[in-house]
Amino acid sequence: MESERISSFVLMGTDEIHINDRYYHSKEIQMKLNAPKTVTWWIAVIVGVLGILGQLVAIPFVSDYAFWFVSVGFVLLALATFLKDL
């Protein structure tokens, strides 16, 4: 079985993209991202900063899970950009 090879390039002077012998208009494959709400952004920043501080300074509970605090903050920001109204 032959594996599918993806070759993509933008045709000069057009808005078409060629992927696997098919042409797409550039607006068809654009990812739609949203700005996170201000409260979501602040929650993610606070959780991330707590994780960083927990790694540098001994804070009960936070220091034990510092990596996870930073990870949750980052995932929250990533989800907020992909999901509308978060």
C-alpha cells in the first residue's frame, strides 16, 4: 500500500493551494481563531504564574504540582483561542 504524500505549495499570483492533487481556495483551509475573554486570559496567567512561583519558592500544594499549574494555564489559553466564547 502506497502511503499518501502531502505536497503543498501556493501558486504564484493566486489564492489557490495545491494539496494532494486538489486545489483549495485559501479561505477554505484557514483556521479560525478567537481572542480569549479577558477573564479567561487573567485566570490562565494567574494559574501559570502560580506554577512558576511554586517551582521557585516553596508554596504548600502549589510547589508539588507546579508543572501541572503551568500546563493547565497553557491549555486554558489554547482552548480559549480555539473555542468561541471561552
